[in-house]
Amino acid sequence: MDGTFQGVIAFALMALMLVLGGVIRRQIPFLQNSLVPASILGGSIGFVLLSFDLLPGYGPNDFNALTFHFFTLSFMSLCLTGSSKDKKLAGDSIVKGGLWLTLIWTASLGLQALIGYGIIYAYDSVRGSQIGPLLGALITHGFTQGPGQALTFGGIWENDYGLVNATQVGLIYASLGFLVAFLVGVPAARRVIRSGKNLNKKSAIDDEFLLGYFHNGAGKTETRLVTHSANMDSLAWHIGLLGLAYMLTHFWLVVMQGVVAGKEPLGISLSVLFSHNMFFVHGLGICVLMRWIIDYKKWGHFVDDESLKRLTGASVDFMVVGTIMSISFSVLYALIVPILLVTIAVTAATFFLCWYVGNWSGKLGPERALTSFGCCTGSTGTGLLLLRLLDADFSTSVAKELAFFNLAIVVVNTPILFIVTPIAPSLSPSTYLMAFAATAVIPLVLIPLLMMKKSSVRGSGRAVLGGKL
């Protein structure tokens, strides 16, 4: 049985780091005020321990697979969760606000790739190095998309196209993205609150928010048991549903890999698009289909959406811990200068984009700007955390706009994310750059259409914080 413990102990180490991160944040006021989550603290502790070889028998590569699968599970459980019962989600304001968030995110996706590509191209030209501009462009998948996509696309570029260190660089960018979201986003949110520009005046950073734990008796849960404990635990049932979705996705990919083997229409390698590296994309579709069947058959009472949300949240926590622990110190050390150059430039450009375009959206401009920045440097969860600073009880519509946003960004960006990106190393530089330039420019061109009915509030965004931070 000894041989079965390597993966199990790797998972246990991730869980331990998560606990340590939570305990340390609770004890150190500086960490509380910076609002760095336990997953980042725990992952950083794990990274240090691995870098100094203080976890004998384990290295960064032991956490790659776990990170990938927790990312996949977070997406699949999210798609298996039913839509909100809040009727306000159908309102025009929710859709319009969601479109603002979608346009900002899409423009960021293209802009970050162009900046990263350009900086590494210039760095290689000046220093005579051969890093490769695509390793700079990979930052958009670590920042705007997050750890899972950085690991997925980095893995495809490295394994299928021989782009050295793509997986590690993607994970490094993703980890830096989370740090940037809090180092830049939290001070910006605090300044908005002090200036009184946020709409929800009840927002406050209370003791429980800072500690990261509820006081005795204050915590609450809205989960609902759907199975009798004499038959099966409700949590086990929901994990089983995800297991079913996982198996269906696996069988679908196995079948399709046989169908598309050797086929490359228009130069597009279908084998790459149907590889297990793209599991999360196909799993997303399987879960959407499963949820549609559940709703169509009126089986919703057999599924508790809050339980699925808890599974999503837990998967994200473990994914972040695994992302940071998967970083190889040797790769980080060797590429630290170009990586920091790309990170600093992309952070500045992303904040400028999110801040000014977000504030053009109207009276909820500051909320949308900071939420967008969190989403474009970390994940939707990071965006929600920054929003919570300005809108503590989520009384504004921005949190609901994120529901529309999460669907819209997938629909709008399907060609660039699921066709262009997986085969990027096989494309000519001009084709790649034109595709991402269009991704950056088209959303900005469409912004005036959203502003047509907001001319009266156009100046409000520029007035916030005097237009600067």
C-alpha cells in the first residue's frame, strides 16, 4: 500500500497549507488588512518549503495534476449549478452591466497578450536571449483567465509544440496575478470608500471580514440535504454527480480522439482540441447539458445548488494553493527579470483599462472597475472579494451582473480561447497578433453603444478619485 500514498499525501499537504494560511492570517493584523486569502498564504508557505527541500520526496511537479483537476472541478461544478432564482437577473440593467464587464474582460484578454508578447520580443532582441514572445503572451491566460487556463494552455504549448517552460511560466503568472489583485485592488477600494464614491454606504470592513473567520454562532449555511442520511450523505451525492460528468467527458474525448485523428481542417489540429488537456472545455459542455436535462425533467429538487457552490469554492481554494506550490524555483529564478517586466507593464495597463472604462459605465462605475480588475488579474472570486469591499452585502446589481458576465465571456470569446489559443505556437506571428489585436480593439469600439443612454453620467467616472490613484 505504500505506493498509493504519494498523491494522497500531496493532497493532504495542500490541505495543510490551506489551514496554515487561514491560521496565520487570523493572527497577523498586516495580513488581515491586506485581505490576502488563506489559499495564497498557504500556497506561498508550500512554495518556500518545496524550494528549500523541506518536504522530502515532493517537488513542484507533484502538485501539477491536482491543480489541473481542481480547476476542472471548479468549472464543472459551477456549470452544474442552476441559474439564480432572482427574477431581477432578467432585467435590462443586469444585462447592460454584464455587457460592460464582458467588454472590459475581453479587451483585457487581447491587451495583455499583446503587451506580454511585445515585451518579451523586445527583451529577446536587446539581450540576445531566446525566451520566445509567446511566453510573454501567456500572461493573459494567467491573469485574465486564471491558474487553470494558464496550466491548460501552457501544458498544450509545452507538450504538443515544444515551448519550453510554458507550464511553469503560466503558473508563475497566475500566482503573481492573485498577488497583484490584492496589492493594487485593496488600496484602490479603500480609497474609493474613503472618498464616498461607492454607492452602498453601508459597506464596511468588519472584524469577521478581516479575521477571515466568523465568531462563535455567527456563521450560517444555506445548504439543503437532498438525500436521507440512512441512504447516502448529501455531499457524497453531489460529488457523485460531478463524477458522472467527469466520466461522460472522458468517454466523449476518447471517442472523439479516434474520430478526429490525423484531421487538420484549415490547418487546425483537431487532435489538440479534443485532447484531455482541453478537458475543462468539454466538461463545461457536459455539465451544461446535464443541468439542462435536470431542469427539463424537473429534477431540481434532487440537486442543491448551495452544496455545488461550496464544492466550487473549495476547488478554487485548493487550485490556488496547488498553483503556487507547483512553481519551480529554478524557472522563476532564471526568468525573474522578463517575468517581472511583463507583470508590471500588464498590471499598469490592466488597471488603467478597468478603472477608466469601468467608471464610464455610470453610477456603479467604481464597483464595476474594481470588480473587473479583480477578474482580469485573478478570477471571478477575486473580483467578488474586491466588490465586497465596496458593496459589503452585495446590495447593488454588480454581483448579479457577474452571473451574466460568466456566460457572456465564454460565448463571446469561444473562437479566440478554444480555437486560436490551443494552436497558437503553430500560427504565424502576424496571425496570432491580429487575432488578439482584434480581441482588444473590437470591445473598445463597441463601448460608445453602451454609453448612448449614459451621457448624463459620463463624467462621474472621471470624477472618482480625481481620475487617478
